[in-house]
Amino acid sequence: MTHSKRDYDGFLCSLLLPDPARRSSLALRAFNVELALIKDTVSQKTIGLMRMQFWKSAIEDIYRDDPPSQPISAELWREKDMEDRAYRNLQELESYAENTQSSLLYLLLETLGVKNIHADHAASHIGKAQGILTCLRATPYNSHRRKVYLPMDICMLHGASQEDFIRGSRDKNVRDVVYDIASQAHVHLEHV
């Protein structure tokens, strides 16, 4: 039975929310249904406690930026990621891309019935490239709002400050930051 049937009024209320809030609400409601179903779907208390432990561990992993490969966990991780700060390094941006963009591709493969390690490998790299490029593509918009999310290690390497991006600078150091980050996306596409 789907989560929308188990929590129908919660599902309907979630549909009235704007898109980002709707996704989060649906994930949280699905999480709630998952927890509520444990008692009804297990034959032994020990098994129920093990499933509860899985979710406790999943939440802990979410807050360590290492969500399990489970759709509800990935969406809850996205909720945690609402902080307004730049990525510390390129690896953190790649991790974010893996947990958002790649996860969506994994789900798409699953809905298509594709169970292939090579397809998963390609989805991982395509998702990372897509996430990195989305971060770059959103930079002018975010900079206009005085927010810069580009990896700090790459910015520091080239001596580019957040203020450089906010001002819309096109100096060499800013272009070098963009080039290095875009090059990492290209590396991922070469692995496909």
C-alpha cells in the first residue's frame, strides 16, 4: 500500500504546498508512515526493533552527510542540507550531487527495471556532473542574492572571494574557479 493511502489527508495537504516544501513534506510523511507501519508489519518485537534501529542509524548518517541509499533517507538528507553555506571542498559538492542528482537517476533506473552495475556507475557519474553543473549554472542567480555556494578550496586556490562572485567579476581568478569546477564535471562525464 502506498504512503498516500496510509496518510491520505497528510498527502492531500502536502499537495497544496509549493514544490520544495511539498517534496520535503511528502518525504517526512513517508518517513512517519514507515515508522508507523513497523509495529503492524513485523511478527516479532526483535525484528521491529531492528527496523527502528535502521531508521535511527539512517537519521544519524543523514546528519553525518552520508545518507543511506534509500529514497526517503535521501530526501530527509536534502532537508538537512538547507544550510546557507558554501561547500568546503569539491568532494562535498560531489557528495551533495551524488545524494541528490544521482539518487534521482537511480530511482529512474529502478522504475525502468534496470538492475545493472554499469548503469548505476553511469548514473553516479552523470548525477555528479549534473549536480556540479547545476551549482555553476546557479551561481549568477545565487550571487545576485549575495550567496555563493562554490567550493571554498577551489576559490582559495585561485584567490577568488565570495565578493568577487557577488560583484559579477570576470577576472582571471574567477574564470579559473569556474574552469576547475567545470573540469571536474567533465571528468565525471568521461567515466560514462
